[in-house]
Amino acid sequence: MNKRSVLIITSLVVLASIILGIIAYPQLPEMAASHWDELGNPNGYMSRFWSVVLIPLMIIGLTALLLFLPNIDPLKKNIIRFQTEYNKFIVVIGFFLLYVHALSIFWNLGYKFNLSSMILPGMGLFIFFVGTVIEKAKRNFFIGIRTPWTLSSDTVWDKTHQLGGKLFKISGVLTLGGFIFPNQSAIFLLVPLLGSSLSLTVYSYFLFRKENPAGQQ
């Protein structure tokens, strides 16, 4: 997938989100729910105008930022080595935000459901896809598991990301458990991610120490 494909697909995603917002706008309440607790109860609100334009703007902004970042990375040549996966990642972010946008609008139109629970399938798929990107990622300063030790060594980076890809895929699958047990949704989402992040940080340190024994320059 090249940059042109990213721009075309993302433009269609943005257009779909805008059309959905325009159609729903007259039926939305003046103050629309914009945040929900883990039990699906709304605990944050915004004007209906911002409820329909915020996520399209986020998709545009994130797409622009992610397309720009490789240009200022000193290790840009490494990003080029997994450019296809990186570009797919940008598109997947757009689709995930469109999914969240649609859930929010339908909830505010009166279709009552546990939105926090309904987000989890999309979140699980997104995290799983992040795992596929991490497995392919090469050393850079913006995308991946960036610890002092992965950034200092291609070997440490590659081994950490090979494990990281597997752990993120597992985390994505475990996240779906929150859809089955909505009262424990935060546990199914946060515990695997935090556990994976901590494990990978420690793993990268020990890989680095193995590669660079104490006292060796």
C-alpha cells in the first residue's frame, strides 16, 4: 500500500464519517454523550456540533501527522523497509475511529447499548493489527517499542519486536473477553497491555545487557 492509496482510502473514511454526522445531526440532542464509564454509563458530554466533527478532524489530523513523521526521522530508511505495514496501520486507525464515531452517534440517537463493551471488538482487532505491524517494524524513533535499549541496537530491537508482536496479538484476543464479561472490560483491556509493555521493557533491557556485558564498551 502506497501513500496515494492511504490518502484515497482515508478520504473515503472521512467522507463516510461526515455523511453519517450530517444525516444524524438533526436528531441528536443539543448536548451529546461523548464519554462512557466501563459499565456503559455516560459521564461526559459535548455539543452535538463537536460530536459529529471531532472524529473526522481527528482522522485527518492523525493521518497527516503519521504521513509526515517518517520525513523527520533520522532512521527514515528503516521505516521504508516496513512502509507497507506502516501505511496499512494509518488506514486501520481511520477505520477504528469511524467505528467509534458510528457507535457514539447511534447511542445518542437512542439506540441504547453498552458502548464501552461494544468498542472492545474494534479495540481488540486494532491491538491485534498493531501486533502484526510491530513484528515488521525496524528501528526508528517514532513507531514501535522504543526503550533506550531497543533504540541502541538493531538486534535488541528486532528480538523485542518479534516477541512484542506475539504479545500484542494475544492482548488483542484477550480484549475480546471484555465483550463477554462487560463488568470486567477494563481488566481484559488494560492488564494484557500493561503486562505486555512491562514485560517487553524488561526483556529489552536483559537483551541489551546480554549483548553488552557490564564493563564492556
